[in-house]
Amino acid sequence: MSVTYTSIGWNRQKKIYDAVLWSFCLVYLALFILFNLIFHPEVTQETLIIRSTSTLAIIILHVILAIGPLSRLNPKFLPLLYNRRHLGVTMFCIAAVHGIFSILQFHSLGNVNPIVSVFTANKHYESLTKFPFQSLGFLALMIFFLMAITSHDFWLKNLSPRIWKSMHMGVYVAYALVIAHVVTGALQYENSGLYSLLVCLGAATIISLHIISGIKENKTDKKIPAALSDGYVEVCDVNEIEESRARMICANGERIAVFKYDGKLFAVNNVCRHQNGPLGEGKIVDGCITCPWHGYQYHPHNGQSPPPFKEKIETYSVKLIGTKVYVNPSPLPEGTYVEPCKI
């Protein structure tokens, strides 16, 4: 996190994360170029750069889109989610190299502006086999560019998490454009069906993961909790909540996370104010609820971030009857202190 929108500190996890990412990129590019030089010695340097960066960018894009649903299905993938924006910016930089070299290679030698040429050199927009596929790739690159330049918390804070998140959902539009770009472009010139199979498998994997994780969350949200006469709803047995962890419940259309920590029960809104991350999937670290996505923290008793941070979330009243945990689904104002329920 950044307090004054300055450079974010590089902790050990970030260093390992990026070291693995960059090592993979370098090794992939080296192996791709080496094998192409061995099996296609006539290939030009420009073509090598265009092909190697395009395939690498698509691989990273699939990883980016798979991390979210995988983290929902299995918390072991959460470390990949923690610095996903690093993946996104890296992917854009690689895709930008591909796009720039492609424009220079195919559109910079005429008397028309290269960007204009991307959209006008081929005007067969009505044809599937002759479609000007480079225009699709250019539009996708512009979306990735917008996401990359707004990836810093400065934009997240000033645009608001809801607007920022909505804008960054454009990655799915960009993904569709990339697939269309590949299908109407590179695949038209490949005799082997292997590449078509890989593209179909990649798209099918991303779609399937999102559907499966969506079904799982929908089942949780549709569960109707038992209610008492005073409006409190049943959450679970207190022994079903792990120490420093939470049990989530959906009541009145809102997800609530009930945490157990140090012999007490606390309830807060499940949505992190940073990027709408699921607080209930995180844990309490050093006395603070810690979001599993990016480490943002909140005090469990009042929903306030520790100073100097100022984010706040709604809190809820909790009570214990026997071993059954109940929560009042009516939220208290953000940052309101609630007396913890002692176990």
C-alpha cells in the first residue's frame, strides 16, 4: 500500500513474485527464438520478435484471467493474486513490443500514417477470412494500455474502487478482441490444427473456470439463513469457524464475514474498500483483518484501517446462543465500534 502515492515498497514476496515472472519471460523468449532459428533458419529478426512476444503475451493473459476464479476455488492460488497487477503491466509491455514491431513492419513504409493504415490498409471488414485482424489487436492493446497506466492506487483511490474495477473489467473485452485477432489473423495462415486447438483449449479453460467459480459463489449466496424474532440470522456453530478466520454469510443481499479471534467474535462487511476483495477469505494478522488480495487491513472491532490509512467498512452486531453464532444483518455505519461477542 502507498500512503502518498509514492513508489510501493518491494517486500520479499514482491521480489520473489517478479523474479519468477521475469525469469519465465526471459527463458520463454530465449527458447522460442532458439527453436525457431533451428527449425526455421530463414526467419527474420522482426518476425522472431513479433511471434515470440505475441505468444508470450497471450500465455500471460490466460494466466491473469485464470487467477481470479482459481483463487475462489482454492485459496492456495491467492499468492498469485496478490500482485496480479504486476502480471498485467508486464503483459502489456510485451504486447506493446509485439504491436509496435508489427506496425513498423507492415505499416510504416507508405505515405499514410501507420495508425491510420492499421484500419485502412485492409478494408475487407465484411469478410471473415480476409478481415483486417490487426485492427482488433490494436483495439485490445489500447484497452491494455488504459489498464496499465491506471494500475496505480492513485487512480483506484480517486476514481473509487467501483468505477476503477468496472473500468478494469474491460480486460474481458480485450481478451475477446485478442482471440478474434488470432482467429482471423495468425490461424488463417497455419496449416496445422494444433494452434487452433490450443486457442480453443485456452478460451474453454478461462470460460469454464469462471462458470465453475460463479456457480460455487451463487450457491453460497442463495442459502437462506435461519432468523430469530429479533432479526438476527444464524451463521453457523462457533466451532466451525477457525481461529483468526471467518465464516461468510449472505443476508439482505450483502455478504457478511464473521471472524473468530482471541476468544471473541466480530462481523464486518465482506467487501474490501481497496479493490472489492473478499475479506472473509482472508485472516486476522497482528490483530487486523487482512484482505487476501492485496493485504489491506481493518480492525475487527470497528472496521477502520490502522493509521495512517483511512479506509472504513461497515460492522455488524454478533451474539452467541449456546454454540450457535448469530449476526444482525442490518449494517452499522462505516467505522462504528461494536462490542465484541465473547465466546
